[in-house]
Amino acid sequence: MNRRSFLQQTGRQALGLAVLPLAAQAAAPAATSRQRVLRAAHLTDIHVQPGLGAPAGMAAALRHAQGLADRPDLILFGGDCIGDALENPRESVLEQWAVWDRVLAAELHLPACQCLGNHDIFGWKMRGRPGVEQDALYGKTSALERLGLKSSFYSFDRAGWHFVVLDSMQIDGSNQGYIARLDEAQFAWLEHDLATTPSATPVCVLSHIPILSAASFFDGDLATTGNWIVPGAWMHIDARRIKDLFYRHPNVKVCLSGHLHMEDDVTYLGVRYLCNGAVCGGWWKGKNQQFGPAYAVIDFYADGRVDHQMVTFTPPPV
């Protein structure tokens, strides 16, 4: 089965989102303000690779989420699909993507959308090595192709909500290879997208790296200087600019992210920021600090409210 059988193009930008038939959508009852209109499972930071039991773990997570008694309507993949492409050789990266394709084709049975993660980008931490930047896999292009996306940022409408998917990563000269921010073109697109979304339509934003996070302060020993120093690769360095934009659009209700392999729930100026852990937990080696393998279930309501719960699961033993 080809992964593209799960992906269709829809919304305001080209994206990997499988949609229900129009007849099924038309049959849905009209929503009241307190009615749940959509349930989504947010699976982020899968980091699938051939070893460490990761393929069976990814399959277990998809089966668990899609087997819930109150089944989700939609899967939101949050990026870092594969183990790492930033500094692994092309043969390893292609093998990792082959595992992703195989498990997705076998196990994904619900509509889904994709978000790019930093570890899905090829070669940014290997710049300067012979042939890396000339490789056809280099950068974001090959990852977007594997995910069925024509753009790294896009939006779509679903069940009375407007969903915005952002690209958190910009190339940077640091030892991480990237910094978390929107470039000028993407920020201008986001301004326009929010300005043209009806003010009565609630908005959910999906990014790989948190825009605003409490957990980012505990990702490593960041207070050794006597001051909190949160790297720009941990949390959006342009968070002030983005929150100011959201403040002008009070229909922005919730932002979903991953990246840190930790969980938090922060509300600021009326926007709820949810960092939803990692399917792989501590990179398929147990827990990362207090957080093991998990995904989030989010219920979306017509009045812009969301309910959120983290769901743990047990990967098969290696």
C-alpha cells in the first residue's frame, strides 16, 4: 500500500490531510456551542528507526490511538517522524523513511495531517562536509516529499475549526543546525491567514517546536549561570512576536507542539499552549525525565473550548 493513498490535497495550502467524503460531512448534525465537533489524536516525536523496537512501538501507538473506545476523527502528526536526518548519512536516512512508510501504510486507518520536525531535515548539522549540500536529500525538500506536503506550512478547515500548521525550523549556524522561528515569508503568510479567517471560527495551531513552554526550562541544566537560559532551538525565539499576533486574533485558542519529549499545559493571554510529550518517550529507551511513551487526545468544541488528556501506552518489549 502506498502512503499517498492516505494523503489528499485540501485547504488553503497543499497539505497531507485525508478528508471524509462530502456526503459524510454533510450528514453531520449542526453543532451547538457546547457540542464536541472533533476528536483528534496528536502523535508527535515518533523517531522511528530500524532498531530499538521503534517500528513495533510506532505500530503500537497507532493501534492504541485508533483503537480507543471513543475513537479519534483525525490524527495530527507533530514531526520528528524519523530518528534523525540532521547528521546521519543518506543511507541511514533512507532506511528510516522506509520504515516510516511501511508502518504508516500498514497501520494508519484514519485521516491524518503532517507537520515537519527538525530531525526530519537532512544534513543541516553536516554542512561543510563534502557533498552534503549538493545531495538531492539536503534540507527540507525530501522530507516534505516523503510526508506528501507541497509546503512546510499550510492551513485547512475541519468541523468548524481552522487549523494552522507551522514550520518551526530555520537554518542556523549553531551546533544544533537550526533555530526555532518563522521567517518573514511565513510570518506574513500567518498574518494573512489569521486576518482572512472569520473571527467566529476558532483556530488551532500545530508546530513541532513549542511557541511557549514551561517544560523548556527543564530540558537540561539551563540555570548554571545564575540566569535561566533557554536555547533558541528549544522554544520559539520569536514567541513575543507570535503571541502579539495571536492577541490581535482572540479566536486563536490552542497551540499544539512536541519536540521536548516532555509535557506541559500553559495558558497565556487566553491561548492554551500544549506540549504533548513524545510517542517514543526517551527515544525508545524508556522515559525522558518523568515522561514515557505517550500521545495526546484533544476534543474540540464549537465554542472554541478544548479538552485535553495525555494517554500513555506500553511499547512491545524489544
